[in-house]
Amino acid sequence: MKYFDDFAGKNRSSSHWTKFAAASLLAVALVGCGGGNDGATGPAGPAGATGPAGATGAPGANAVPTLNAATLPADKWKQLSLTGQVTSVDMSKGTPIVNFKLTDSNGTPVVGMAQKNAAGAYPNFAFAVAKLKPADSTTNAPSRWVSYFVVATPAAGKAATPGFPEAESDGALVDNKDGSYSYTFALDLTKVKSYVDGAVYDATRVKADLDDVSYEPTLPHRLMISVGGNQPGATTAARKPANVSYDFIPATGKVVAATDPQRDIVAIASCNSCHSQLSMHAAFFPAIEDTKLCSVCHTEQQKFASGDTLPASGTKLVPAGTYAAYGATMKLMGRALPNFPNMVHKIHMGKELYYQGYNQFGVKYNEVTYPQPITNCVKCHDGSATAVNKTANGDNWKKVPSILACGACHDGINFATGKGTTMSGSTLGHIGGAKADDKTCILCHDAASIPTYHVTVDPTGANGRGGYPLNTALNVPTPGFAAGQGPSIPLAAQLNLPAGVFKINYELKSVTVAGAAGAKKATLVYRVLKDGVPVTFNATGMLINNVDGSPNLMVTYATPNDGIANPADWNVVNLGGGTAIKSIRDGAGGTQTGPDANGYYTATLSAIIPDNATMVTGGLGLGYNGFVQLGHPAYPKGIRLREPKFAFMTATGYTARRAVVDADKCNMCHAQLGVSPSFHSGARNNGAGCALCHDPARATGHVGAAYSFGGGWSVSAKNMVHSIHASAKRERAFNYEATAANPNGFKEVTYPGVLNNCEQCHVVGSYDFSAAANAAAVPNLGWTTEVSGNMLNDATTNPTGLPSIGLSPWVTTLGRGQVDYRTDNLVSSPISSACFGCHDSKIAVAHMQLNGGTLYGLASTVAAGGLRANGFTKVEACMVCHAPGKVAAIMDVHAK
């Protein structure tokens, strides 16, 4: 063949073919002229030996390139992102046969994943199937998933050992080498019931309630596949596993349609709006990152496991006696901890749970904090027409009440007896009395009434300076409260307002600055809306009928300071009643006219805006003492009304401060920032505008005897917000405003997302300085003031020996201790201080200091001539390595 191939080359000249043909004809002629007949042709000789294999040909024009996972180097495996798709499921043989495809993030078919481990299983795969049992018309129990995988296929002559619902990977997996695979399950679904009936239970586990595991092919079934995990023989995990769910009906083979029974409660997109990338169980098999897969195993068949603990008997704990004696509620709420609705509800309820001491697989439920009103059920469950992440059964939370789901949060109630403690603290128990099942829940708890119990109100959210009524002087009108403060009152979020509570909104139409040099003033055109309608203020008394209090107008800007001619951050604001602020009610700080035909008022503030001011910005509604609705029967002491986000706007003709944070991103987790957990009585509820007040120069004022000589933390937005969100990562707690009642300060905060996913909060290009405006700001970033007050705590200034609260340990370890810093502040350099919020380890601090960063240094040691006003001469070299495109670019070192 090689000889023929040589002559078949298209580039050979025609003369070679002519010579070859001529020689052949000559040979024939010579034979024909020979002396006599050669005789008959002899028999064919034996076949010659097979020649060596030829070189592999190039792929044809239509060949599809593939990615061989088996030969990927570790760094490429680490970046591997998989996607899967089921093409068919054959249930005719009892052991399901699944055909599916795998591709990477570029759509390239992935081959080479079917590699066994020493146990004969495929460690990069997990498969399981569950059936959907319909709602019970007798007991009104909701539909539920039932896993078949509560047993393993028994060995010959042995009984199966039931356990928890799990997944398998020890069936027969075929790699078709084109990105398609076929998996034949090891478990025969048609025989599971017979396995269970003859099973010997594992004595080391609580006996599982295996439910009805008979094969019912007419019911909807869900197949789950997870592919990914660690590289075979290594510990490097793929970046993203393929999570595949496939809902189908075995009897017909069709995919479940909208008209078929379904149980689709939560969309993973809702989870990831807080969690960034939910990912579980990577230690056991390829990570589970989709709630549709969670529900296949976390069924009501899941029970309390060895090693988990439940609340102990005692005060605020499970009543004395065995858990069995405690009744059906603890069976569902306690022993069924891993059941999906119970587990997820309890985890999110966290520290608000009545009983204390839940511990599942080392996860201590009571230590989890939740960043928004727990009553905002539609954050996770939403089947409404306007839902962002709508699911088919997203409204089950209000349409299908059950002891299991509701009791998961309301764990103070024992539905078996009807006794217990409610969320409000009442010890009257369940008004409906004892309940053995869900049959009558709907009689009281229907779709109209359930939302009324889940209003998004923080009962004591407005307090101190946001309390009501405010004292005009010490102990007036309420003894025990200083001037400007008042008793705690409820604080409302607009997520799900109680009936009859007003919905308030603020709107800024324009902000302008006008006047002669040295006499410029800001004018804000604004309006207030109540239940969507512009408000005309009353001439006397309360601005709005049955609504006391008043929002405020303010202006902030930047002027040259610290030797920076054009600062990149705001640095001038007055929220203390001075001329930079105007209260709408009392008219202090300016003049006002209006409203016009559209309800807009025009207010000119009396503050003089310096001629060299930049980034002039007006704000509306940042003050503590906004509107309080009175006369509502459910809130006799008043209820604080808050708009969704306070309004702010850059003045016409001025350049806006660079964008850093997106307020809507804050509210993906917080729902309405500042309400449950509440701060500033809900007033400072726009994350994009926090830096209007929380500028780099703002150190805590909590020093001296009035604050037990504590403080020492910067409350610049970047420092404070990073420190709060990174609480679990920090080596030293951010304990700003720690009190005797809350000695840990912000230490208890648990961040639900991926901490190094900076874009969970930040505008793209802001945190890594890849956006032009943010890159341009680097030379003009303000230095952070950590301490600027008197922190002396000696026998003279603190004769009673009050212990410090909220004291930063860095004041001592990096600063000069508790001394007077009024004339020589403790400061940190701009970029180092931002990183320090998360990275406060000794190694991280040393790294920043060795590369020119300053942390809690005396201003006199890093400023020109020892004077802060001259500017800082020490230069941090962060951007040499961490700028975009550099060896350790911020975006790269925070790769999620």
C-alpha cells in the first residue's frame, strides 16, 4: 500500500505515469512472444504477513474536537467547568439506563471522565432517583420526594442494609468518546421494596423511616447526576461540577410538563443571590450546587444521625424527658434535621430559633445569622407573576402549610400537645391546639392570612436616636433617655408591610449649586410620596396626618486635604444640625418653597459650598429621625417608616464620585438594608451612599468616659463593611460598638456568600481598579483615620475603672495604646486599609508593611514634616503587583 500511495500523490508529474504504463506494456509483449504455452494458472499462494499499521489519518472535515479530562494537567482540571444534559432514560429493565452528554464552559465535549477507583466506583459521578408522592387528600400532607436509594443492592444471599438516602456511582458507565456517556444503575428500582422488607437494619444508626419505596412508574420521577469533583488520583477539584436534574414519567418516558404534578419550590438563582455559589458535599462526591438535586436525597426519609446533637433539656431547651416522649414535633423538627425544608428553614432561622443547641454534622444552627427579615419568605419562595426567580410551586409557603415546614422555624411549639412558646414570646402555645397531622392547618392558615403573619417588621429596630418619642432634653419626656433619643419602636421594611402601614418614598429631582464666589449654596428639588401619592405638608403640627417626625436634606462634597488637591473621596459632611443640613419639619438650615403641581418642594440650604469643592452631592432621608406613623392599632407606640433606599444625587455641573458599590447588590442579601438586622434605625439604607458620611477620615467617636474608653476603629465605609462581612475570616474580631449585652460586636456575623467574590457587592471594575474612573482615583485616595480622639484610660480620667468596650486591639499592637490622639492621629494608607478589613493576619500585616503600607501608624511618622496637612510621604507599593494585568492582580487573587 505504501508503494501505491507513493504513486497516487497528486503532485506527481504525468511523465512518471507514462513511463510506468509503457514499461508494463513492454513486459506483456515480451511474455506474449515467449516459446510456448505457460500452462494453467496455479493455485493462489498463502496470504502474506500483515504489514505495519499506517499513520493515523487527520480528522475529517466534520470531526468534533473533544477535551480529554483524563489527561488534563492539574491547573487545567482546576479551571474545568462542566455542563451536563440528559438525552434519554430507559427504565424498562428496572435498573435505569441513562444517556447523557458532558461539555465544558466552551461547549467542547468532555471525554475521559469514566475512571474507576480502587473500590470499583466512579468517584467523579453521583447518580440517584426519587419519585414524587402526591399530596395526601386525607391528612393534607404536602407532596414529597421519596428516594429509592435508601439501600444498596444486596450481595448474593445477604439482606440489604437500609440507611439514609444517598447516591450511587458503582453501576456500569460507558464513555462513548464523543462527549456522550451511558450509565446503567446498580440498583434495580423495581426490587427496592423487597430489599427493604428483608433488610437487616444498621444498629449504629437511628432506624430510618424508609417510606413507601415501591416502584410507581406512573408518578413523576427525578433523576440527579453530579459530575466533577477531584481529579483522579489528586486533590485538585474541578472549578464547577455539572449538576443535572431530569424530571420524567417512567411509564411514558416523557419529560414532566407544566400540566403534570410537580414539586419545584426554590430556584437555585434565589439561593445564589446571597450565597454567590451554593456548594455542598464536595468531600463525599462531586459537589451539589443545585437545590433540585438536594431534594432527591434530603427527603423525609432523612433522620437524626450519630454525632449530631439536639437541644438539651432545660430552660429554653427541649423539655425534660426523652425525645420520643416529646412527640411528633421533635420527630419532624429534630430527628428529621437533614430533611430539606426542616434543615434549610432551621439554618436560616439560626440564632432566632427558640431552642438552642442544634448541631448537625458540626453545623451549629443557632450560630447562623441572617442578613434580612426572616419573615421575607418570598426571598426564597416565589411563584407570583412578577417573581424574578419564579418556580412552579413557589407559593406553597402560603398555600400549603404543614407542621414540618412551619414547625422548622416555629420550633418553640410542640404541635403534638399544642403547648410551647410562640415567636412573640407567648407561652400560650398553639392557638389551634394539638395537631397530629396537617389536615386542618389550612382552615386558619390560608394563602391570605399567612402573609399577614410574616410582615417584615423588626419589633425593636428603631431605638436610641431613632426611638420615639424623642427627648428634647435629658429625661424629657421619657426618663432614662438622653436628649435626642427615645424608646425603641418597631421598624418597618417595605418588603411586606402590615395592613394599614404607610409606604413612604423619597425622590430627588435635581441638585444644583449657585451663587457668587464665596457664597455658593445648594438647592435640592424633592418630594415625599405616601402610598405612591405626592404629599403636601401640613402648615403646622405634623407634616403628614398621623405621621410624626421629619426626614432631612443634606449636602456633602470634597475639598483639598492631607496634601491632596483633588481628593477621590467625600470628606465634608455635617449631620449634627449645622448649616449643611436641613430638617424638613423645623426649617433649620435653609429656606423652602412648594409644592409645585407635581408635589415637588424646592429647598435651598444655608451652608456655603466652597469654590474649590468637588463631587458636590445632595441627599434626602439620611437622618435617624424620619417619619413615625401613629394611631395604628397594631403598633400603639408608633412604627418607624423607611423608604426602600435614601435618595442622593450629584449636583449639576459636578463630576460624580466613582462608582464602587451597587445598592441593589447589597439588597440581594439584605432585602432592605438597615432593617433586621437594623442599624441607624433603617435610615442609612443605600449601600452606594454609605461613603457620604462614612468617609476615610471618619474614625469612631466612641472614646472617653462616656464610651468606656473604647473605639479605635475606622468607620470609613470600606474599612467597616469589609470588616463586618469578613468577620468569620478575621483573626481579631471587629468589635466596634461592642456592649455588655453584645460583647462580641460584629464577631457573630456570618457571611453567606463566597467572600472572595468581590462582585457580590462591588461594581465591576471598581474593586480591582480595572475601570478607568477607579484607576484614575488611586493617587488621590484618602488615608484612613483609625483614631482621632482622646483614648486616655488612666486613674484620673477613668477613676471607676470602667472596662473598655469596642476597643480595637490594633490600637495597642500597632499603635501607641490608649493615649491622646487628638493632635497626632493613627492612620492607615488607602489600599492597605481596604485589604486589612479581610486580611488581618500577622502574615498579611507584615506583607503590607514590608511593601510600604501603613496600618495604625502615627500621622507624624508618615507625613511630610510630621504634619498631616502637608500630605503623606510614605508610599504603598500595592499596585506594583496587584494592579490589573500584574502578576498578582486583585481580580486574579480573588478568583472565585
